[in-house]
Amino acid sequence: MTDSVRVIIVNYNAGETISRCIRSVLDSGQPVEITLYDNASNDGSVDEVIRQFRDVRSLQVVRGAENIGFARAVNAAAKLAGENYLLILNPDCEMLPGALSGLRNALEGNAAAALAGPLIVDRQGMMQKGTLRTFPDPWKSFVTFSGLYRLEKWLPVFQGVERKLQETAGATIEADAVTGACMLVRRNVFEKVGGMDEAYGLHCEDLDLMYRLHQQGHQCLLVPGSRVFHQQGVSSRSRPAWVHRQKHLGMQRFFNKFQADDYSLPIRWLVKAGIWSRYLVSLPAALLRR
């Protein structure tokens, strides 16, 4: 074991954002070892990283011969790690000053916690969706997708998946789920629960990991004092239809794996019909965001 944090970045055509991501990690002031696992990018982003950071000995670049998916790439990189902590970081993220040390301090100060996530913000410092979530179930998912979550402030029954953070709240809090764009995880616990579920193509594998941690009695933390900028969807732009489909396959897998057995067959059919109805309704918007 070493005192460093192993930073795992999985890249697929992230363009110039990957260089900014690595620079922000190196500027964190924390001891780090970085593994960049490239899923057969064809945009020259890895060549640019090697050019810019050729003298950085703490950076290891692994070039995959094919795109093996996010979860498999994370697991492969984690097997190379000898550190106590893994930081799983999207290539379109930038660590803001103090973010990594804040996440690490939160875990070191709470033995029951296995994972910590930061406040994910845009360039204006506003919290982005996905920063703080509850575990989805059929009702919460329906409320979220339908927009009925807007009624929650009058009727608590309409609580959705996304949770709001009180503007005055700066203290670390326990959460069902935090962002998957930046997660600091205890390596021994990550290995104990089996790492990422490689059956997910892209999306929901982070939620799956946090759910399994919760099942094993481990806490997830949100650390509002740690802030990370996330330029969402960069790697998805080259294949929006595929990514959109994978997102909904991930939703279906999460439901089948953890919740389907708790519901009658008609409810299961309704849930899956709802997932794929959402897919069809939201597909045009996903394609236009390219």
C-alpha cells in the first residue's frame, strides 16, 4: 500500500478535455498515481496527452485494442493499483482546488464510509443534476421522468430521484448515491464487493456499485466542500444513439437485478414499458444534443 491516490480515468474520444482533467489532478497538491485507460479512441486525444505529459512519471497510459466499456476498463485499471484509495474520474471533469484532499479527509474521518463524491458544478458554480440522488424505485423514477417531482415541496409523496442540497449546507452528509463522474473509493472495499458490474454498457454502473456498498453496510458521502467541474456528455457526442440506448439498458438491468423480485409481474411489465417509452420520447433530444 502507498500513500498515493490511484486516479483512474477511462477515455473514449474526450478530446482536449482529457488534458485539462489530468492537469487538474496533478495540480491538486495530493500524491497521485494516474492510470489513463483508453478505450480505442480515434480522435488523437491520447497522443496529445502523451505529448503534453511525457515527463510525468506518475501517469500511466494503457491503450486498449478495442472499446471494452467503462466498467471493464475501470476494473482493469484497478487491478494495477496498490493504493488505499481509487479516484474514478470522468475525462471531462476538472478537480477544483482542495477537492481531492476534501474527499480523502471525509473518508479518513469516517470508518463506516467507503465512497465519497464531490459537489458537481458548472462553470458558474451551480450544482448539476446527479450530484445527490436517492436510489430509484418504480414510483420515484416515474415521478422524476414525468416531471411530477415539482410537486414535492407541497406533497412529499412526489419525491423524485434527484435531491436538492440546502444552500446553507456545507457539511459532509450521508447519501444514497452521489455522482458517478468523480468517486473516491476505498480500494479494499471496491475489491470486496467485486468492483464494477461489467454487464453494464455505459450508465448506471456507478449506481449499482453504490447500491451494493449500501447492501454491505457501507456509507456513501457527499462532500459539498469538494467541488468538481463536469462538462457533461463529451465522450457521448460521437455516438449519441448508442449511449442513449445503453442508459436505458442500464436502468432496466438495475431494476431487474435489485428490485424486480419485489414486484408482481404486471408491475414489472409496466416498469420496463416505462423505461422504453422514455427511451423513445427522449431519443430525438439526445440526438439533437450531438
